[in-house]
Amino acid sequence: MHLLNFPLRPTRRTGTEPVRVCFVIDRLSRAGTETQLLALIHHLDRSRVSPTLCLLNGSDRESRSLLPDDCPTVDLNLQKLTSLKSISAAARLVSFWRRNRIEVVQTYFNDSTYFAVPFARLCGIRQVIRVRNNLGYWLTRRHRTLGRLVGRLTTQTLTNSEDACQALLEAEGLQPNRVIVIENGVDLDRFRNLQPANTVAPTVRVGAVANLRPVKNIDAFVRVAATVCRNDPRVRFEVAGEGAQRVALETLIQQHGLCDRFNLRGSVADVPRFLSSVDIAVLPSHSESMSNALLEYMAARRAIVATDVGANAKVVRNGVDGLIVAAGDEIAIADAIQRFLSEPALALSCAASARERAETYYSRAAMVRRFEDFYASLFNETARGGSAGSL
């Protein structure tokens, strides 16, 4: 207690000053959640929200390279929550919060949530927010128990789809007004000058943006490629992303005789450039909440094939903005790709409609405004003696 010197003393708000938010995340990478967070930090109106960033362990090269230069940051260098270093890390975190007069703590991923939420509560932080942008497909019994406990310590839980919201309500028994949906957004300007896809070209490229993890179902994408390539010699397949499955996928590609037709590109920093070389973009995942890759496909004006998981079928209307197929149905994925190959007019119309839909509903500017309004609502409700509700 002496070391951490809590609680922090809440500051009196004037009603015109920006809300001071500290985002806490394990580390930074080019994956979806981290990319969305960095975009949020960069685009927040500083007259409304003053952001800071805490990394639990951001000492690796990729994480360091992605550190934002437009907000105060701290790296706790904490590799294991149960180590003795957690005491000094907690002291550094509390000092960081005090120095920046933090009013809202917003956590991402398990370790950061388990670590920061209890300390934020002990320190008297006024609003403690947890973000969980998935359907909980990976949760063990231990994580479910810890999730229920930490869910009760938070002021609000944020998620990015109605499916994820429902999964949280069912798993943790939270009151509906304790879970708020704020949908993702995409930076449309980054994709504005891309040329339309061409499914009648001498070479047609089918691509995916995905980490190489089982939930992304890239092994099925390889088997789909084998089927499509047998029927159409023009087609090449590519994946932008890295992960633990790389060796297994390379073996699978070799087994199907696709070494010259299926390329694992690794981590790609410039997603618009990658998608500019793709004519058909595929999301074969077993589980999603609201996919960042799907929004990027739409912004890039690509012909889209996606599995019916999470918000996919809401975001992309089947037959209008793309083709939606049953999750796990490799034949249906292959048939959808081949339909775009044989019906180029459909590919072009779906791609154009997808871009228009992204502009109307899923711009990054709209997403940032939703977050800014949410933070303001926390203190508007507090001033009236209530608790924050749904946006």
C-alpha cells in the first residue's frame, strides 16, 4: 500500500477539458485490434480526449517500431504477471496514471486486463473499461472464471459486434447496459486510389489478410486453392500475415503441389498495396467478431468471399457487397471464388457496392466519433448521478 500510495485523488472536471484516457495493451503489432487502437489514438480530437498508452511488455522490435509519437507512453517490461517484477511494474503504472491525471483506463487482451483493472479500481480511477472484440472461442475454464470476476470490476465492457455482445452477456451474466457495441472503422483514404479488380485478366490473384492461426482457417484456404487451381490455370493465391502455423502451411502447400501458385507473404505493413494486387479477397475464418480485414477488403473495392461468422453477414450483404458462405464449408468457398471468376460483372458490382457501403457506414472518422461520444457520456452520466448506458 505504501509503495503504490493509493488511492489516486480524482480531479474535479470543468466540463470543457478533454477526457484523459489511458489505453493498456500487452504489446503492439499489425494485427487487427492493435491497428484499430493505434488509429484511434492518432485520430482522437485532442480537445475532447487526451490519450496515453501503456504496454505491458513492448520490448520487441515490432512493438517498438509501432509506438505512437503523438501521445505519452510507458512500457512496463512485464513478461509474466506472477513474477516479482509485477510489484515494480504496478508502481510505475500508478505513477504514470498520477502524472497524467488519468480518468479512464481502457484495457485490451487478457494479461493487460487482469493486471490493470484491479489496480485501476484500487487507485480510484473513475471509469475502468475493458475491450473484448471476439466471441470467446478460445476461452478456457480459468479464463472464463477470471473474465467473470474482472467483468464485475469494470465500469463498462466494449465490443465491436452484436454477436460478441451477446456472447459476453451469456458467458458472464452482465447487465445489458454494462456492454456497449462500438463498431470498427477503416481508413478509406488509404484505399482511395486502388484500381478496380479484374477477374478476366491473364493472371487473377486471390488473397487473404490474416494471421497464420487456426481460427483464421488458412489451411482450408490452401485446400480451396488446390480445387480452384485445378479448374482455372490463371489463378494465384496469396496470404498477407504471419504466425505459428507457417511451417505447417508451407508443408500443406507443398503437399498439394501449389509451391508456384500459393505464396505466404508474411507480415505486410502496407495492406492497401497488397490488396491492390488482389482481385478476389477471401475471409475463411472459423470465428470473427467484426473483422478489420473485411473492412479493408471493402475499402479496397475487391470482390469478397467471407464465411458467415460474427458480423460478416451484416457488414457484407450476400450477393450485393460480396458472397457469404457457411463457415467451414470448403466447397462453398471454392464455388464462390469460381463464381466470381466466371461472372466478372458480378465481381465488379459487388466490389463497387462494398466500397460504397464502407464509405456510408464504416469510415474510421465515424468510429472515432463514436469513441469520443462514449467517453463524454461516461462523465455526463456521472454528473447526473447515473451510470453510463448504451450509445
